[in-house]
Amino acid sequence: MTGLERQLPLDRHARDLNLANWNERVGVHLGDGGYDLSTHRAGKGELDAIVAGEIGDVAGLRILHLQCHIGHDSIALAQRGASMVGVDFSGAAIEAAHRLAQECGVETATFVESDVYEAPDVLSADLGGFDLVFTTWGAICWLPDLLHWARVIRQFLRPGGAFYFAETHPVALVFDDISGDADADGRPIWLVPYFEREPHIFDEATDYAHRGVKLTHSRSVQWMHPLADILAALKAADMDLDFLREHDRIPYQMFPSLVRDRDGLWTWPRQPWLPLALSLRAIAR
């Protein structure tokens, strides 16, 4: 996040701003300089090293991927033997996901246009029918209500099913991510208070995957969700924590001073100043 302008009251324009922003990113991520989809087209799409090291064997599982964007991780999981349903609020992203699945010859992944909160109505026949719900990277900052989010996840899981979640660590989101401002040691500067509950509007013309692109629909509305709020929402929705891990690396270059490690993740060059990512698994009661 960068270009913080002001606090913005939650209103009907927030979703419209975010939808326009993500619709535009679809073309960026599919184009030159966007996502590397070569492994998907070769038959086994890569997952980032954090997810790949934790997700385990998914063969034979029925998985719901919430906020799937262009479906690249949905397809990668399908190529590992899962039966996938991907959901995203961007119609442009869902169309791209369908095309990518066809291009990759994947027949076990379907994609549905829906807001997260509306998904139980759109996929009512699938309630309680999934072994795993999967959500990763840059997802919950777009959602104002985590209690509602967690209830949606639980509605789709069978008893004993799991929710897998990997996300930017909220501690790292306190700081400026791409403006280049830093102290003498390359540490980022303050941006958003950790315990802030109000929505904020940002004007960020660059894209996290393709820094050279300038977005036309650059404004977005986002929310900060502290770690305690994430865990409390899952507990309130009748899910029990299986594991919680914090990581000093992340799949994208969140801060300009980060460097790539041998696994292709971005990490601190000298000392792990802050956690950059978290991952967890919760089990449905």
C-alpha cells in the first residue's frame, strides 16, 4: 500500500473502486511482465514455496479457492489432483481463469463470479461439501468484516475439513510497501496504525507483479486486520487452529530493500526486522 490519502467511510463506492482496480490488473498479470504461467502450461503449475511446503497432498480433495483472481493457484492445485472451484468478484478474472484452465487442459477446475460474502447464495448446493477452503496472498485487506468471512468459510467445509490461509503479515502492513522511502538501514516507514479498524483509501498506480505498469484505476479501499482479529473470527466460526506460522519472507517484493532467496521468495537482506507473512490451518468442528 502506498499513497495513503485519508480515511474513507465505508460506502457503496468502495467495492466499485476495488473491482475496477482488480479488473485492470487481470490484463497486467496475463501480459508480458506479469505472472509467470509457464509451469502451468507445462502441466504442473508452481505454487510459492510457503504454500508448497505446507499444503500437503491434495489429490482427491474437493477444494474451494476464495478470491482466486485469474485461477493460477486453482489450476496448480487441480494439476496436483484436486477438484477445484475458484471464486472471485471480478468477472474479468473469472473469464481469464476459464481461458487459462482450457489452455492448460485442466478439466477439474471450475470458476464462479461472486463476492466472498455472497458465495453461500451463489454456491448454495455446495455448502458443507468441501474438504479444504484455500485463500492466499492479498485477500483479506479487501474485506471489511472478518466474522462474516470466517462464517462463509465454515459454511463450505464438511466437519473435519480444513481452511488453509497464507497472507501478508498485518505487522508488515503497518509500513509503507513500495514508495521507496526507508531509513538508513533500508527499513520501511510507518503507514497505517496496526489497530486501525477504519477503511483507508490508497492511490497506488504501480502493480505488485509488474512495477513498470501504471494503472488507470489506481484507487482502492482496504482494511487492516490484526492477527488477533483473524484468529478470533475463525474461532467464532467453529474452527480450531491446527497451526500458525510466521515467516520472514513473502512471494512478492513488498519492500524495495527485500532480496530474493533461493526459493524465489523475497526476504530481508541482513536481519529479519519484521515478519512478512503468516500461514495457518484451521479445522472445522
